[in-house]
Amino acid sequence: MASRGGINALKQANAQRKNFQPVFLLVALSCCIASCSGPSWSVYPLQRNQPHDGLAVVNQPDGYGLHIFLETDLSDPAICTPRWLPDPARLFNGNGTAPFSSGLASREEFFAVVARGDVHRALKRELKALCRQRSSTASWQWQEPPRSAEQVKPLRLPALEEEDVLRDPEIEMELQEELLKNHQPES
């Protein structure tokens, strides 16, 4: 009789275990799907050289994304506007404790990311703060980021002045030799 009671207990334990197997399988699969699913779409400031000059956007799984470099245009001292640099760096470890960037991400990724509302709001907030930091007297004026390659305006740098341009290296060498000849002590 005692062995019969033990067998019944084993049968009951096996039946209960069989009922829990689908539950355990479901929990394991949902954890895997949650960790293997899409990007987190985290958006946060990621400083380059000074506060507010970079924005991290995790737009791919495993913490990959974009590090958008933020710049301002103060060519008119009274107005501060964004200067768009549509060639972002590739973000690594964006969901981790030490995110960093290296290399270049594509412009197509940049255009897709800046079209999102949460990224758009973060860009406005960080660029406005950057403008305030760089010029407290200039008024803030928002300009929309480019959304396609056709909207990208090439960065115009000031023209070089004649005194900034180097001479022909051969002429430069001749002038140096002439100067050395003229300043040699006579023996």
C-alpha cells in the first residue's frame, strides 16, 4: 500500500509539471522576444566637447544608433540658428552605461531619425540651450533639419585671404636660401 501511495504522488507531480511546461516555455520566449526585439528609441544628450552639442538616438537593436553633432550658426550676431550637419557618427552601446561614437552613419538614417517627433523635440531643446550657451544676446530662431539629400545646404566657409594661401614650395625654398646667404657671418 505504501508503494502505491508513492506512485500516486509521483503521477500527481508529473501531471502538475506538465501543466507548468507551457507556462515556462511562454515566459522564456517572451523574455527572448523582448530582448531581441527592435530598437529602444532612446533619445538623450551625448556631449562631444561642451554641454548640448550632441544628441544620441538609439534606432537599432543592441544599442546601435546615431550620434548627431549639433552646431549653431552665429554669422549674424543677433540671431542664433541651427547649423545642420547631416553626417552623424555611428553610436555604439547606446543602451549601456558608456555610450560612444565612431565612424559615420548614413544620411538616409539621419533623415529618417530627424523626422520622428521625439527626436525633433530633443533637437529643438538641445540646440536652443546650445545657442543660449554660445551667445546670451542672440535671439533663437529654429530652422527645420533637412529631410532629404536635396535639402542639404553645403557649408559655406569664409574665403581664404591671399595672406593665408601658401606659396609655391620651390619659390619658398629659394627665398629661404637667399635669406640664409644674406645673413651668414663673414669670415
